[in-house]
Amino acid sequence: MAKFYVFKGKKALWNLLIIVLVIAALIYVFRVDDGLGIEEEVTSDRGLGGGNLVVVEPVTVRTVPTKFAEYKLERERMRSRQMELLQNFAYDAQADPERKAQMQGELQALVEKMSRETEIENLIKAKGYLDGLVILDQDVITVVVPVTLTREEAARIGELVQRMTGIKLEKITIVDETISA
């Protein structure tokens, strides 16, 4: 035989009130967004004995401007073609040994150049910039970033590139590009 539970007036009202309060408390504790768009976290600083307020901003992802991305892709295509041509000459069995050695040296220089460009680009990203494009050409360097830079930011990038390459600041060109929709 089935059992049915019947709640009498006051007892049912108290149970309903408790359930509503528990649900409201859970919503308050586990709310998704507080309307500010940032989360705040208090951490203690052992050296000062006090607390510091640390504001953690949500990560926003922006796309790189099309012109910048196309330029970077075109550079990669050109480098790929250069490598293919040098490899064909360097490893051609019928080529002159002197010419093969020269092409192998040029291939190695191209790989080193690409490696340095990538290293500098990664450091630019590590410094907080969205992206960067570095073009090494003998003793001249061009750096393109897809944001508008202040003088101080451009100077920091220039000093970083100078430290990495040893090339004088006068030979380093920094191009900034405004992000457009």
C-alpha cells in the first residue's frame, strides 16, 4: 500500500520557506556574474603583514587585423619558397660541390635568421603585446605590431630588439598599426 504525506499548514509553510532560503543562498554564493565584469581576490602580503587587493580581469581575445595577418602569412610563404630553393640547390647530386657548400651555408643562415625572428616575436608577445612581426634584413630590423604604441612602448621594444640582436637603435624600425574592425 502506498503512503502519502500530508503537510499541515504551518509545517508546510516553514518547509517551503527553508527551501526558498536555501535556493536563494545557493544563487548568491554561486552567482555567475556580479555585474562588474571583474573578480576581486584578497591576498595577504607576509612581508607587510597587511592585505593587498588584487583585481583579476577576465581575458579578452581580439583578432589580429587582417592586413597584419596577411603580411605575416606572406612572409612565411616567401621564407618557405626561399628554403625550398636553397634545399634543392644544396642537395642536388649533380651540382658543383663548391656551389652546394655555398647553398648549404645560405640555408643555414636563413634558418638562423628565421629562428632569431621567431625568438624576438615571442619575446614581444611575452611583454604583453598582442602579436609582433620581425623582419631581419642584414643589419636592419623592422618590427611591426598590430597596436598603436606610445613613445615609451616603442622605446621598450627597440631596446629589447637591440639587446637580442646587437644592432644599433638607428637601424631598428618599429611600425605600429591601429587595430580596425
